[in-house]
Amino acid sequence: MRAEHHGLGLRHVGDRRVGDRRTHPRLGGDRRRSDRRRNMLVSLMATGMSLTWHAAPAPMTPMPQADVSVAFTDVQPTPMVAERKYDPRDYDPFVREAASAFDLDPRLIRAVIQAESAFDPWAVSRAGAQGLMQLMPELSKEFGVNDPFDPRQNILAGTEYLKQLLDRFDGNMELALAGYNAGPTVVARYAAIPPFKETRRYVKTIKALLGRHQA
């Protein structure tokens, strides 16, 4: 289509579309329509902004942090108690009774007690061993112990068990002590002190303690 220039406007021949309304005689009407469209657009924009403002969520109030001290309701903290030291002499009558009954050196019995519980009659291990010589419940039942926290019952049963281990391993004190710690079946399987750091340290500790206790 051929185009003709008329001043600042651009008109296509045979077409009433105008490139520049400033040259058109109906400028006033077009301007009013343009103003109406502009006003309508501004109104719509204002309405949209208003809706957006009202739809915006209110600022979130931070949730209070949980109290760590009550987070685990099923777990009760163990009360902290001052460390208590027990006097080995309090148990001398029971140690001597057990040594006489089973023909063992009382120093060995004291050394085992010290290594096992540090003379704490209420000691309980993570494995469930109880009392001065750390008797497992099955062992207490086997030796007729009614109260594993009773010093006399515990020492007599622990000494009798130690005597059985010495007899089983032909008087070999190291193997008997290893059996007391790791179990006689394990020691028999190795026919020696098992290669466990804990058991070897246990035997070594008791041998060192023997020289510190009086007969």
C-alpha cells in the first residue's frame, strides 16, 4: 500500500487510520476517549493495589521457642550427687569370712571388689551387674543371693564364683580373672587371656592392686 506524508502525520491512501492524531480534525473526541481509557486504567490499577493490600497476609508473630528442659517429657534427668568414697575396712568382716570359706587370699577379694565397684555396694553397671563384686542377676540367682546389694551376700557369692574359676583354670589367677571379666567360655575358647583391651587391662589392674592390700 502506498503511503503519503502530510506534515507530521502518516496516512495510508485508502485507509482512514491516522499515524499522528495531532493532525486529525477529530482530535477532541479522541482525546476524551483516551482520557477515559486512562482514567479507567488508573482506576483498575488502584483497585488491584487495594485488593492486593487487603489480601496481603498479616505479619507472622514469631512462635515461642520450646523450653529445652521439658522437650523430652519421658526422660527424667538423674539428680547430680556428690561423689562418695567408700571405706574398704567396712567390709573386712565379710571379706575375711569369704576368704576363709573358699580358701582364697583376702587381698585378691579386695582387689576384685576395688576394680569392680570401688567398694560401692550400690553400684550397677550398664550391663546390669550389681553390687560390690558386680554380680549379674543370673549369677546371683545361681548362688542363692536374695539381695545383691547386701554386702555380705554379694561378697560371699562373688568369692565362690571366683573360686570356681580358679579351679576351672587349674589355679591360673590370670585366666580366672579374665573369666570373671569376659566370661569363662570366652577364655576357654582362646585358652588364654582374650585379646580384649578391657579384659587385659582388668587383669593387669587387679594384679597391681594385690600389692596395695594387706592380708
